[in-house]
Amino acid sequence: MGVAASAEIDPSAVIGPGCTIRPLVQVREYARLGPECVLARGAYIGPGVVVGRHCTIQDYAVIYEPSLLEDGVFVGAAAVFTNDTHPRAVNPDGTLRATDDRDLVGVTVRTGASIGAHAVCIAPLTIGRWAMVAAGAVVTENVPDYALVVGVPARRTGWVGRSGLPLRAEGDNRFVCPVTGEDYTEHDGILTRN
């Protein structure tokens, strides 16, 4: 495990073996990182956030609690996962709103999914297995497995395989990965691997 001297790791956080943690990273209390994760410069992992094994979180990405990242997730630079559906700094009477008064919700990112740089994922939502969120997208709804979503708000524009490349349409709702040759079938907006 390589942890930069300027990284701030709360003593209650659990850091898996083989993790690389770059300068200015902050890992808050009770957060858990699986083995062999990479946290790039300035990444923020909120209290209690769970990150699976072999995840990469790029520079200045912000993962607020109570998010869950499964194994093999990629989060691009400066991506943000929100956690408050009704954010306010003050109460109606003008007093400071206490952190405990918030009803926190999280973003769940399933195995192998990728979140592009500067994407914003607005909780609560789930990003499916091996899905890909384009850079700069604003995700406001759940993303199906293998979906490619782009834009503001993000909309599905195609399908990607586990290689990350767009799948090739073969007709009859069949799709093939140009790299691995894996075969997929679409039914009612859901893609499954055959």
C-alpha cells in the first residue's frame, strides 16, 4: 500500500492491501476500500462509503456518503456523487441546518461500470454493471447494465460491452462486442449477455 504523506486517512477507515493513495486524498471515517484500489490526487471518499476491489477514482472526484462502488469501478476526474435530495444551508428561520437534519441518499455503482470525468450522479440512483457514463453527463435516473449514457440529463444512446467499446448491432435485437466477441440480446430496454 502506497499512501502519500499529504493524504488524510481517518484512523477508522479500512484500506485494503495494495491500494495506492496519492497526495491530498481524503478518506473519511469508517470508509472502506477494497484491495488494489487507486485514489488519484485530491479524491474525496465520504464517511462510510464502500469501495470494492480494483477500483480507480481519478483526481478530485468526490464520492459522498452513503455511496457504494462494487468491484472494478472507474470514476473519472472531478466526477461528483451527490447525497442530499433537498440541499439547504439554513432552515426556514435562517438558522444553520445541522448535518444530522439531512436525509442522505447514495449512488450505487455496480461491477465494472465507468463514470466519465466531470459527470454528476444525482442520488438516489444505481448505475448498472459495465455501464458507461460519458464525460460531463448529469445522471438523474437509474442506468441499466451495459448502457452508454450521455448528455444533460443523461440518456441512453447505445450499449457497451465489458471491454468498454460500443457493441455492434447484429439484427434481431442481438449485439456483439468487437473486442471479445461476447454476444448480447436486448429485450424491453434490458441487455443481457448470452
